[in-house]
Amino acid sequence: MAKKDGKGTKDGRGTKDGEQGTSGTPAPLRRLLRVPSGKDVDLSSYGARATPAGPRDKAAGLAAIPQMADRLADLQERLWAASTAGDRRRVLLVLQGMDTSGKGGTVKHVIGHFNPAGCRIRGFKAPTAEERGHSFLWRIRRALPEPGEIGIFDRSHYEDVLIARVRELAPRKEIAHRYGEINRFEKSLADDGVTVVKCFLHISYDQQHRRLLRRLDNPDKHWKFSPDDIDDRELWPAYQKAYEIALERCSTPEAPWFLVPADRKWYRNWAISTLLLEHLEALDPQYPKADFDVAQARQRLLEDS
């Protein structure tokens, strides 16, 4: 994970344990940004403006993102095609972070690489009366991607150990029990062919202040602002602690957390695009072989002309 700006390599883009593998080639980003399982997490020690393993600057980053688009689209199509032949694999991207960290921006700029017909996007707000009548995971299960799809959660089941903890919306003992429930749930997803990519968008207190001010200064952005955002800033330390606990307890081998520095929007978009690309390439979905005589079908079609 990227240490606080100025630590690691000289340009502040360093990563824990370096940026290269033993062969001298760049290490996969999913290794560099991964939150180690069972380790304490101190968010104040990680730089929200860091760019671990990223392009050299904003211009290079903005140029690199579209270059991934064709490859991402091809892998998505192969994943969807494979599902028609019984392949149950799918991908679930979970986006969590403080307000203005860029969850919606990620959906717009990263998921835009994909065919929307193969995506299932869901934003989770405060639970409805019906949802409150069930387990906190009930509404999550109903929104999961089908085989061949890429699912995107803008917020997720982690709200039930984040805002629920900070705002004391449930007994602390119940919240403590939920971490284990989440881990068992995510392991069951992995066992069923779901690749879970959980990204914590790490934004700084000062950068959030600037983004909220820009929303207030632009009438076209007022719909994105709520006075509650100011109230939540007063609870910033409590939210940071809640995220630290969630990252510590729920970064597992089956569903690790990735800490994505989010002060620089271009890096955030590049990093999440790269993480998705690496996971899809690891899945390596293949087009299914035809279950009919291709030559015969072609001959019949030619005769029909």
C-alpha cells in the first residue's frame, strides 16, 4: 500500500516493500495496493495523494486510461460469452469511501469502458422499511451480478459496519458480529465464482473540504450536496477508525481490500481500471467453442443467398 506522501521512493509514489517483483518487472497493482490480511491499519500513515506504480503525471495518466478500454471491453465480452456455456464466473467491484472520494466518478469514468448490457450497477443508501425487516445482507444478495456480469456497488454491505458504527445505529455487540458475517458471505461468493474487488477510496480531510466547497460554488452541483456532509466531517476521526477496523477485519485471502489513494482523480481512475484489468486477465475467460457444425452452417447460408 502507498505510504504517506514523501515516504517510500523519492517522488512520493513509493509502495510498501518496493514497486518491482523479483524479476525486475513491475509488481501487479493488486499486490501493491492490497491491504494485508490480519494487519493493523493506520490510515493516517497512507498518503491520499500518492500514486503508487502510476503513470509519471496527470497527462500520462489521462492518456493511459483509454488505452486500457479495448482490452477491458474484450475481456468483458469473453466473460459474458463464457457464461452462455455454463461458466458461472463474474466480477463484483465494491466502492467505499467518504463523501466526494469519487465513487460516482469511478462508475462514470471506469465502468464506461464496458458494455452497459453486461453491467449491474447498484447504489446503496439508507435501508428501506422492507430492507430493515431482513438481515443486513438481504438487500446485498438481491443485487449480486449474474454469471458473466460485472457488478458495481456504490457503497455496500460495509455501510452496516461504518455509518452504523459511527452513528450508533445498532448495538456495538451486533456490529462486532457483522464482520464475521461479511467474511463468511464474501467467501461464499468466491466459492460460487465471484471475484470480489473491494476498493477503499482514500481521500484526505483537506481534499474533501475543497470538493465540497466546489459543489456549493457550482449551482449545477447543489443536488450532490447535503448539509449532512458537514455533520459527517465533524465525525471524521470516528469514520476513519471505522474504516480502519473494516479494512483490518475484512481483508481476507478470498476478498482482500485495496487501498486506492483518491485525492488525484486521474490516479484513482487509472488504478481502479488497472485493478479490474488485472483481475479479468487472471480469470482469462474464453469464448466457448461452437456446439454445431460451423462449416455446414456456413454452406447452408451461402446456398441461401
